[in-house]
Amino acid sequence: MADPIRVLHFADVHIGMENYGKTDPNSGLSSRVVDFLRRMDEMIDYARENEVDLTIFAGDAFKTRSPNPTYQREFAWRIRDLAELAPVVLLVGNHDLPPNMLKASSIEIYNTLAVPNVFVAHDYDVWRISTRRGDVIVGTAPYPIRARLMQHIETSGHTIRDIDHALEETLTDLLVKLADDADKEAGSDDIPRILTAHFTVRGAKFGSERSVMLGRDVQVGLNLLADNRWDYVALGHIHKHQNLTHDRTDAPPVVYSGSLERIDFGEESDTKGFCWVELERGNAQWDYVRVAARPMVTLRVDCRTETRPTHKVVDMIRKHNLQDAIVRLVVELTPESDASLHDTPIREVLKKSGVFHVAAIKRDIQRPERSRIATNPEGMTHEELLEQYFISREVEPERRAVLLEAARAIIKAETDI
């Protein structure tokens, strides 16, 4: 019996994210870009040591659709390293798409140069790829472009909801055809099969990546992917690692590998890494391999009743291991205790603690609550208006904080569209 085929599955590297960074003196790059590149290097070392047979990159190479040449070079070096080990499939994600459909995607250059062992998947297609341990059938489903899908849809006189439903039906037809084509390509051969896709599966849990998503997503139902004609479904687009069929024995693993590095504090508690799959027809054994992503730590301290708030904050900082971490400090204060809080000694103790970057020292000052919404709300933000509404309805502070946090995510998602 042949050995299982060893597959590396990763996604969403977003080279170019510079949040909380500074210039790295050795490379001239943002120190945060260096973090993302180092995570790729960790992954490549693992693939080399474990004799990878096939690499599946499930989309989103860069932060922007038009990355600068330096970022393209850094990514290309690492794809070259992977291609020297085994075939590499690069799926086109939404961040890889060009701003104009007549232009090239940010990863199309690998096709243009016919880079050996690299396959750029920009269409819904089925590939038969030879590896050292046998052939693999790979179905590719790049990010669904609304404009392209709508070419086959009659939009006149239809509502947005009707059009969204028609788009989902069109995408469903494409995915069903992919599974049918995989059957035809395999014929009577017992060849393992992977579907790789870059989109949102309905019911998946998001991290904080709505802040870097572009456009409105066409969503896909899980049952469409939980098809036993596939042995493993390698997903990209959502940064939070998850297996959507973890509790099912009647379906293949449908897995978001998640991203390799944290983008912001919305991903503070998320693990980061990639998937390692041992693939056979009808059986995919896989592991999630963590990488040493940059820690992000939020410290909260209540100084509302403190006469010496700076001392309390400094003492609290010294109790935590903050080496190489990106740190956000939130201090609860009253107007009186706020006057006694001094940033300079706090920043000094953070520096001595080995902090990589101080993201913020936020003063959360407790103000007297009013029973009504302000009479002149024109100058207030949506969030401030909502908070005043909750106060007027006498919503408990703890409950109010939870509701406001959820509202921030919704407001941010809407303003990013």
C-alpha cells in the first residue's frame, strides 16, 4: 500500500501588514512584515523536515491588491523554496485580485514566467498533480468575484436579496461541477482529492479580519463542501483556524487553516499556524501546527479608587511576562485619579519588561451618567449615540460593554464595505 501523500495547507499570509511595527534595521522592512515572513520560514522548515509532497496555498498573499516590489520579492523567495520541495498550488484570493479585471493578479507572474512546480489557480478548475508519493486531484475555487458571477444573472427588477440568492446559486453550480469533474478526472483510479477554496462558509467563526476584507462576500453552505467526493477541503479567507466538520464522521475535514500571524487585538487569543495533512482516498489525517506568532496582550487595571494609580499600574505590569509582546494598556479612571496617572514611568517599565511595541495606553475615564440622550446629537458618533441610548434604557454597565463591543464590529464591517 502506498504511503499517504503529505500536504501542507496554509493561507492568508497578508505580506505588507505593518500594524504596531517600526523599521527593521537589518532588512529595511517594517518589523511586523518581518514577523509575517518569519512565520512563513518556520512553516517551510517544517515542510522540509517532514518531506512535503504538495503545498496548497488557499489565497491572500499580500495585504493589498497592488503590493510593492519588495513584498513581492520576499514572498517569491519563499514560494521558490517551497517549489524546490514539492509542487505548489497558489489559489487567487480577494486580496490577490487586481483592482481592474483587465489587469493581472498579484500572483499571476508565476504563470507568466512558467515557474517550475508552481500552479496558479485563477479559475474554477480541476488539476491532476503528480507528487513523489502519487497523484493528487486538486479542485480550485478562487474568490468568487461578484461582477463575474453576475454576467450570468438577470438583475433587472430584482432586489439585492434576490441577486445575492442568485449569486449563491451560481456559485453552488460551479462547486457541484468541480466535484463532478474530479470524478471524471479520477475515473476508476483510487486517487485522493482536495478541494481548495477562498470564500466564506456560512456558520464559520470570524476573527478580526473584516477590517482587511474587500467587498461583500458571496457565502457558501457547509453541506455543499461536506461532500465525500473530496477527501479534504483546504479553505482560506477567514483568519480563525477551525474545522467546520469536526463533529461529523460522514464528511471530509472542511478546514480553515487560519492566518500565520496576528493582525490586531481582535486576534489576541487566537492561535496561529498551518495544517499538515496525510492524505489517502477516503481518509485524511491532519494536524494543526502552531507557529511562534507575535504575542498580543491587553492589560486592564481598575484605578478608579486609587490615590496613586501610577504605582498600581507599574506593579501590575511587573507581574506579567511581556517579553517581545505587543501590549495594549487600558486603565479605568475617574476624572480625579486621571490627574494622578503619569505615562512616562509606565512606558519605562514596559520597555524594561522587553515589550516589542506599546500599541496604546488608553485612559477609560468614568463620567457621570446622564439619564437622557444629549439634546444635540449631531456631533456624536454612532457608537456614542448607541451608548447614550443604552444608558437612557438603564442597561447594566457589564451588559452595555458587551453590546457596544458587538456594535463596534458591525459598524466597522459596514464602513469597510
